[in-house]
Amino acid sequence: MISVQFKDRRVAIIAILLLLYVQITLCYAKEITTKSGISMVYVTGGAFVMGDSSLKDAPPHNVVLGSFYIDKFEVTQEMYESLMGSNPSKWSGKKNPVECVRWKQAILYCNARSKKEGLTPCYDANGRCDFSADGYRLPTEAEWEYACQAGKSGKYSFGNNVEGLKDFGWYKANSEKKPHSTGLKKPNSLGIFDMHGNVWEWCNDYYDPNYYKDAKLNNPYGPAKGVKRVLRGGSWKNTPASCTSAYRLAENPACSDICLGYDNYGFRCVRNTEQKADPVSSSSNQEEIKNDYISVKASAVDSKAVLYYKLQNQWIEAGQILPLGLKVENIQELTLKKNGNGLTITYIASNGKEHNVTIIVKNDCPVIEVVTGDGAAGIAINVKHTYGVIPDLFANDMILNSKLISQGKVCLPNEYVYCNFIDNCNAILTYILSSRKQQIALKVENNQFTQTEITCGPERKVWLGFSVDKDIWHVEDVNKFNTLEDKELVWQVPFSAKWCANYERDNGINETFGCLYKNETGYDIFSLAIINPESRSVWMSTRSIFIYPFLVENQKAYVRIPTFPGHEEILYKSNGSMLIYPIVTDAKTPKDRYMPLDLMRLASKDVSESNLYDIYHVKINPKAKYPSTCEVTDKVENIFDDHEEKAKRDEICSSIKSMDEFVKGIRERVEEYRTWCKSMEVFCRQQAQAHAEVNDISLEVISQMSNIETRYNESLSDMQNPEQERVLSAAIVQVIDSNASDKLEQVQELCRKIRTIGGAQDKLIGYCRQILMEIRQSAGNRMLLENQGVRREFLQTIRQRINEFTCQTFYHESGVEATRR
């Protein structure tokens, strides 16, 4: 007798109730006649204990099945020959079961029967089964055993008394050494005949003696691969021990040699119900891994794994996790294996293919690590969102607005980070990739991003993390604001952090500005930018003007649209959007808040190759260690104004010497830009010559870079050269030792000329960086339209080359991004 022990009394009670449910519902089985005139029995789905503790390869375990139809009789020789045109059997008889049948012959019969009735065949040319098809197929082991038992317990469908076998089946003791016509013995309680004895019946499953140990719960289809196939039920040649409901026989699917005794191998068919019934719910195979911030719940019963985040002590569903390329409707089964903070999910598709995804929850932060194994090239997250952001500290953040993208799929530029701005405005889901070779794509349906796809594997991980708070991001229509005055937003800043405001320009470029904080002592901005406290404006070196960034005061937010006199080409969309969001924490951010770049640092801190957080940040050029012309000349003028020039002669000389190095360093950086642009032009022309399809991109990039040389020539008269600056600084030292009465006036004039040189260099180097920033973002925007091919590779190379060149910066070189470093 099958015996299963339950450690939990409640589980035992649930199991008993499930078995009672199965017994009651199976007693009311209904029968149909197919278009081919074949009788089938409807088997109501449910839960049962599969296996037999006395069999080494069949340990008892819980299984839940959906409903299905099964042939009332084994396929007869008459049925087989009328459809296939031949009869492989040794023992002739129209009503006898067909035997000497290979597994391949059995599935060909299934397909032929499906086609005859206008149904979709289940098997392809390689024998792979599509379990979602409505045609005929061989039963799975689980379906066969469930139908055989018919809701009863015991070794046989009629109980444990072996003496009863003579009434229900043909076996060695009563068969007279031959098979018999079907339907001569008693049926089981479902009305199905010959489930014990007569001929062995092929099942769809590969055979694996250890398969049951994995305890697959929901609609198990057997191992994904193997050599031998399973047969069930015993035959006229076998003893009662081989005719039990749980006994498993493994055989080469190509067998057919009568001399070897295979004249007792037959089969019967099953078919899905027209509307597949949901299996009886069971909580015995559900797993969850979580910490205080993030959770993944997986259910083998529901065949899904779901990602959650915590907001104000409530768990909020973010979306479903899937293997890349596998649709929800094609998932037939999940198996779960938990190990500490890790959970391995095996998704089994309707075609039997397995996709393995392993998820690990970090202990102390809202981050999970995802690694895919056999059968899965990546993951997909079904999170609906309208806005997405690719943070880009080398240029401006790329904003993706699903309302501006047509139906289909867009492939993002290959970068390390992407942020889903979940539509409820309370969470940002950040994806962190371990390699730029990985790809992120977004599916677009009805003007909304519906799925985020990420390629990954054993060597290329992906991390997912949440930034969570009430109204953690905000969007406004630009036309609500003007260029003359600050306007307060209805939305309030939920906490202190490095916030960004991103605007859409008419030419498709986004511009990102860091926020300016006003506190009791004045203004604070997250950079070394120059602030004018009287006008609350910040110097933007790339355009050589003061701008009005997004302002925060006592959690209230104020916006004024930036203007750029002298840059009339820069226009913001009047009907565009302004997106406000945090990018990284500051000293005052609550300890339980994590922003996108914080998540990147935490996710990749254990990566052996390098820290992605460091890779992603702009570094200060080692040459930028000297004081600027403005800083030094202001200091010198103050010393002369206080008549302390002789007492502080050494201090002045030291400062001037450092300033000389600063001017020299910036000029060298300008020349690096010019050299880089010339090299890039050669590269672009070579690529255009080798690949005609990139010619338009190449010409556009060359045209944009030519603006740098034009601006350089225009700036020469003011910029002069470092040698001329050193002549002026040497003249300041001479004034120290003179007895002239107008020392201050002389020094002020010299300092003005030095600032002119320094300012001209500042403007030029900022302009150079601005041009490259725009080229980089334009290339990224183009990549959204190029999912693959030479054009996409060329655009990615452009972005990467700009990244490599601009990853170091002088303070004065930084532009828009300086306000958020």
C-alpha cells in the first residue's frame, strides 16, 4: 500500500480533502465520442499522490494536474490500420490492441488522428510535443497514473488485493500467452478499460530514475531530455508486480523487434480539454525569498514568479519574472528549488523545453541578483511603465517616453544601467548589467512599455533593485512654467538626495540639470559649480552663462525654464515633459533609501573584475589639481587691495605658478579634443567606406565635430596661448617689487587679461564637451530605431569612444552634468 507521512497535521488534512475531492469528482466522469468515432473519457483535474514507496524509481510525491480526455480503450489494430494504412502487430485481431509499435509510430498516429479531425498536431518532426495544442498526444506519466488510479488509493485502481487483478486485466497468469480484445475486463471507476495488463502503453515522458526526487508539482511533463521513454500498465506477459498503477518501464523508443518480445507494446491517446481547467490549488510548492525591501514569490501551482517591493510596510507587486522569449501562456509548469537566499526556478514550456533562472536576494539592500542557466538566454520583467531613464553622467540622461514610440520593440543602447519609472510614481526599478555586451529591450503596446527584456547568463549577471518612497519621481508639462520666475510645484520632494530635472529639447536631445538646495546658510549644489546667491543661478561652463536649475527649499520644489542667450538653437518642447527623479543619495538621505546609482554600487561591489559604480562615474583629470584663473586672480587682487603684496610675495608667486599650470592643462585638454576629433573623423570615413549603410551617420557626426574646430579658430584671439598667460603672470610679480602708486590698477588690468585667456579656454573646453555629449545622445536615440546590424554597431562604437574620451574631465570642462555629480 502507498504510504506517505506528513510532518504537519494541517498538511495531512489538506491532502485528505484533496483526495476526497478527486474521488468525488472522478466518480462523475463523462464520456465523449470523437469525430473519428473513438470513445474518450473526461478526466477531471486534481491533486493526487503519485508513486509507490516500494519502488526505487517512484518515490511518492504530490502532483496537481489539469483536466484532460483519455481513450476509453487501448488503440486497436482496426483503429490504427484505418488511419495509418498498415498494421505492425504480431497478434492479429481487429479489436486487439495494436502492438509491436515504436514510440515514433505512436506519435505519428497521434498527429494523423489530429489532422483527420481538424485539430492542431502536438508533435513536430523531431518528436517534440506542444502541450498547448488541441490535438492528440501520448499521456504524460502523471496523466496516465492519475487516470489509472481514478481517485482510488492502493497499488491498483481497485485496491491492494492482487487477486482482483484477474477481473480488471490480462496478465501472465490468465492471458494464455497472448493479448486479448480490448474492453473484455472490468473498467476502473472512470470507465477506462485495460489500464492493467494486456499491452504496455507508451507515455510521452523520457525516463529518468531520479526524476521524481525533484517533486515537480504542476502538470509535470518529465525530463527535458533522455534516451529511453516510459511505458506503463504491464502486459499479458507480466506478473502482477509489473501491472501496478505506479510501475515504470523504460525502453528504447525505436524498439519493434518481435523476436525480442516487443509484441506487448501498445498505447492510447489523450487530448486537452477545450478549455483547460485550472488544477486544484495547493500551497505545498510555493517559495519566497526576501529581505526587508524586496521579495520574489514563486508558485508552481500558478506557474509564475512575481517581484515585489515594500512601500510603507505593504508589499506591492511590481511584475512577473520570465525567461527571455517565453510567453506567459506557454508556461506549463514551474519547479522550485530554494537554497538559503537563493531560488532556482525551472520554467517548463508547452514544448517541454526547460528554462532555468536563479535569483539571489542580497541581505542588506533592495537588490536581487539574477543568473540564467540552461535554456534561458536572459530574463523578461512584465512591469508596465511610461517613462524610462538611462542615467548617463558622461552626457545627459536619456529619457524614454513610451507615448513617443510606436508599437513593437526598441533595443536600448548598450549601457550598464536602466531605470523603469513605475507608473504609480512610488518606485523606480533599476536594472544593473555586468557587461556592455548585454542587451536591454523594451516591448511597446498601446503607448506603454509592457516588458523589459535583458540578456544574461552564467557569466553575465543582471541585478534588479528598487528605489521606493511615496511620489519618488514626478513629471510635469513644461508649458506650465516660464523663463522669468520660479513656480512652485504641487509635488513636494519626499527626502534629501541628488535630484535631477530632465527637459526635452525640440531636436530630440534631453538635458539634465541637478537640483539646487536652499538652506539656512545659503545655497548648496552637488558640484563645484559657481553659484550667484543673489539671483540663485549657477554657472554653466559648457554654454558660458548662468542658468536656473531646479530648486528645492524645505521640501518645496520650484522650476524656472533655463534660457540660453546666444544659443537660440536650444529650444525646449513647449508641449514636452519635465521629469524629476533622484539619482544618488546625499549625506541627509534617510538610511533606508537607495537611489539608482547607490543600487549600482551595492549590486556590483562583489564583482571581481571591477566596481561598476567606479566605471560609471566621471573622473577628475589628474591635471585638474591646480586653481583656476578666476580663483587666483581674485585672490591676488584682494592681496594688493589690502597692500599686503610684499608680505605675501611667496604666496602670490606660488598661486600664480599653479595658475600657469592650470591654463597649460586646459589648453592641452583642448588640443586633446581637436586630436580626438581628427582621429574620429578618420574612423568615421573608414567605416563609411567599408559599410555604405553608415554613410549618413558618419557625415552627420563629422559635421557636428567640425563645429569644434570652427569655435577653436574663433576663440584664438581671446584664448591666445599659455605662453602669453605666463608673460602676464610674470608681470604681476614685477608689480609687487615696484614702487608705482597704481599697483592695484596695474594688477587688476593684468588679471583681467588673464581671466580673458582663462575664460576663453573655459568656454571652448565646455563647448567641446557639449558637442560630444550631444553626439553621444543622438547616437543613443538612433540606436532605438536600429535593433541590430552594422548601423547599430557603428552607433554603439561612437557612444563608447566618446565615453572613453570624456570619462575624465577638468572641473571647468563639465557642463550640465556638473550640477549633479
